[in-house]
Amino acid sequence: MAQLTVTQFAKPILVGQRGTARASDVTRAGPAAMDIGLGKAVAMEPGADFAILAVGTMVGQSLAAADLLAADGLQVTVVNCRFLKPHDEATLAALLQHHRQVLVVEEGTVVNGFGSYMASVISGRDPGVRVTVHGVPDRIVYAAPRARQLALCGLDAAGIADKVRALHRSDAVAG
């Protein structure tokens, strides 16, 4: 387990870590995935066509979605944001140099959550980047096993892949 000392920071921080990471998810990114500096994200999967910023349990689902999309010929960058705040300015700047579409995937609400925060940050940096937030919708999600709820919200690998395909198609149509 990683340890983090926060006493040296004057600003508030928020760390989101629910669920467990699979060993394959960590080894996929190599040694960078083990270096957990404050506010540091890590690109788990490099790609040129689309970018996904994922947090918490959605990292594994996003990586699985990237595998599904690769079978369709779409190369997707998946970034494990690891920290909700502060965000990783360097990783974000590098990402925005090569991607015009970003999907922020979180297991939280789409209203005023991490995705909304990142959409605001990205639009402030580059208003030309299309940011879509994908998370729990602002409606009642009825009781069901967690996997079923994720699927109903489109937050499983298939749902995330479908969202990326739809966004990629709409961007191709828009020109």
C-alpha cells in the first residue's frame, strides 16, 4: 500500500481511491504507476485518437474499454488521475497537446463532481477541446448489485466504449 504524507502541503488535497487496482492495470503503465507523488496522474495506456481521464474504480473499466476500442481500430489514451485535487498540470498539458476530445469517467455524480471540475480546468486551458463527463446521472439509480448499476449507468467497459464510439462518430460527422 502506498503511503502519502500531506503535512508538507499548504493547500487542501483530496485523494479518491475506492476498490482495488488489478496487478495487470499497474504493470500496464510500468514503473510510473508506482510513483505516487502528490497530484500526479499516470498515463496507463497511450493512444492517439481519444483520451479518457479516469478516477478510482473507473480506471480498470476504462482500460477494458480501451481494449474493446482497440479491436475497432481506435487508440485511446487512458489516464489514471489518482488525485481529484490537485490535478496533474504537466500530464494534462501533455495530453491536451495531442487530443481534442476528452472523456472524464468517474463513479460519482456528473453534477459538480470530478468531471465537472476537469471540464472547467480544460476549457480554461484550451476552449477548443471537447470535454464530456461520464458518471452517475442526476436521477435515481435504483437498488441493484453494483455491476448492474454500473452497466445501467454506462460505467462498465462496454458502456464506456459505446460512449467513446458515439463521441468519435459525432466528431467525425462534425468535421
